[in-house]
Amino acid sequence: MKIDMHCHTKEGSLDGKVPISEYINILKSQGYGGMLVTDHDSYDGYRYWKHNIKNVDKDFVVFKGIEYDTLDAGHIIVIMPENLKLRLMELRGMPVQLLIPIVHNYGGILGPAHPFGEKFMSFMNSKAYKRNPDILSEFDFIEVFNACESKMANDKALEMAEKYNLTGTAGSDSHKTESIGYAYTVIPDEIRKESQLIEYIKHRNKTEFGGKIYENTSRGKLGKAKIITTYLFWIYNKFGGWSRGIQRNGKLKKGYIERIDIIDNDKKENKDKTEYKGKDNNN
């Protein structure tokens, strides 16, 4: 099954231009069987799919992910099991050394998005990497092809994946219709939920991936002026992270984990076998 492992939706990302329903239709028309929703610090795109589309279109697989803005390591893609929801993931600004154990402790996986991309947004250009290069070995995968990055940046990412024996993933990083379908990752057809995808990647399976570079990015149009947007992002991320610090600390003290009801579709007749009990208000 061919999937796009880096997707931004209008419902979940401030800079997303494409409603998730349209995103799905475009991918399906190009032979894709699924997508990983990776909105910026938000599960809103996935929530919209779950509450409005999931029961209508069951052939296309939508995985729940997030692109988390760390304090010191750029953007990190996080995938958590389907039976857990970490609202902490929607409060950006954690340092990567805190993010990694939290994600792993609850059965999730994570890896750098566009690792050789723009300053402040990408792991290999971050303070965390410069302080401790071998922190890469603590990740589970690395995005080795991003359709909105240069060939050189993607080639370097692939070298890092091979050096640290990390599974490579590919995604379009698309925010608008024109770049949808520019990258793909191939996974087994039987993978239909997040926990299965997590196990597949945890076992260091090598994926087939590919795509083409999208040349018409907004950053490319800005030319030298893009340095201004880079520093504006730094300000946005730093102040946003600090402003959410109190909320994060509160959730950490209270226990930031919520379990939600999971019903095996093959055993609906036996509702007593629900694996977890709790409330699911949003995810």
C-alpha cells in the first residue's frame, strides 16, 4: 500500500489549504491507499476525518500523527497508538530530550521531519543535534524524502538513516493541492491502524519510498527574503512554547495520559471485550 507520511490539512494546520476530504480524494485518484495526517501541533484534521468521513469511506486508511514543534530540535513527526491520546502533543515547545521518553514510554514512535531543512525547523540544524549528535540513535525513523526539500537535503537524510539503521519515510509535506502526491512510502497492505504501523517501523523494516521534488514552494518564491520568515518562526515557536509551559507542566503533574475505548470491529457482538475504558471527547 502506498501512503503519504507527511500531510497537512486545512482543519488542522494554520497554513494548510486543503480540506482533508479533498486531500483524500486527490491521493485516491493517484493510487494511494492511505495517509499519515501530520498537522502542526494539532489532531484537528484527524478528528474531522474521524467524526465526519471515517464511516463513509472505509477503503482509504487514515493514520493519526502529528508534527510537533520542539523547543530545541525542530519539527518531529510523532505517531502514537490508536488507543491512546496525548493532549500534551498539542502543546508545542517541549525539548526533544523530554519528548523522546514520553513518546516511547507510551508505545509511540518519532522521527525528524525534513532533517536537513531550514534553520530552527529541522533537526540537523538544531542546538539539540549540535550538543549531542548521537541523539539520532534514539529516534525510530527519519524522513529521508520530503517533496518540499532539495535533492541534496534528502540525500543527506538518507545517509543518516543508513548510518543509524533507521527506517526511512517519505512524505509530500503538502499544504496545498499542487504538491499532493509528490511523495510516497510503501507499507504492507495489512497495516490498517497506528499500532501496526508502529510495530512495523520499530522492527527497522526498510521501506520502499520515492517521489519528486516540488519546485514551487512558498520558501522558494521568497528567495533571500526567506530568512525573515525563518526568524519569525523562531519567535513564534519560542514564545508559543513558553506560553504553553504552564499547561504542559499541569498535564505532566496530573498524568498526561488518557486511554480511550477501543472496540474490535470483528468482535462487536461481544462489547465486554473492550480493551480500554475511558472517555474520548475529541480524538
